[in-house]
Amino acid sequence: MKNTATLLINCPDQKGLVAAIADFLYRHDANIVHADQHQDAENNLFLMRVEWDLNGFGLTPDTFEQAFSPIAERFRMQWKLKLSQQRPRIAIMVSHYDHCLVDLLYRHQSGELACDIPLIISNHKDTQRLAEFYGIPFHHIEVTKDNKAEAEARQFALFDE
């Protein structure tokens, strides 16, 4: 499994952003494996996603924030650091049609979708056998116009388990 960090950034667009971020990572021995950026001129917005290999990187996740803060403050960045080793827990909510669920479960099983899927929720029973095939607990919660609030409360309760 890869051991990378991904930095997600958004801030007002301005000169020097890419250079400052790349220089920061270079000074801390990062090897950038993927980077994307986008400028939205209409809204004066800069967006960036940069991923680097953590092998040999000179900062820990705990020391990253303190080291990166001066750059983030200088450019008024909102940012988030994600580590590939921290797998998110994802609940899948599916409707009557199963094509998206099939794709997600296949990608999860093949390792392409790096997450934990503790449950699948649907207002139809059509996909229950598929969930069982992949060994993921399936919860059928009927939703009608008369019970919508109650059904949503049951769904949210499952998220907290």
C-alpha cells in the first residue's frame, strides 16, 4: 500500500502559490508524485491538490501544521492534509438502480477505492444480495412521504454506530 500525503488547498488566487508550495515540500525532502491546480478567474480562487511520498519526508503529520502555517497564513489558505494510511469509513446509500453500487464495490474489493465500507443503506431491497456477496451489512429502510423524517433519523443513527 502506498504511503503518501495529499494536501488540498483553496485560497485567493495570487502569484507565487505553486512555487511556495513546491519549495516548502522540496525543503522538507518531499518527492511529489502528483499535483493538480486550477485557477477560477471569475471568483479569484486557486485550488490545488498535491500528493507526495512520505518515505524520507522531513516532517511528521504532527509537525506539518506548525511548519506549513506561515505559508498558509501568507496566502490566506484553507487547507487539509490527508494521509493514505488513514482509511475513511464510508456508508453507501443506494437507490433502486445498482450500477453505481456495483462499480464502487468492485473498486473497493480491487483496492482502488481505499476505504472501509461498514454498511449499505437502501430504500429498496434490490441490492441486498449484492451487499451480502461482498460481505457488507445491508440495511433496508423504507422511505415514504409519511415517514421521511423517521427514516432519515434511522439512517443517521446507523452512521453513528
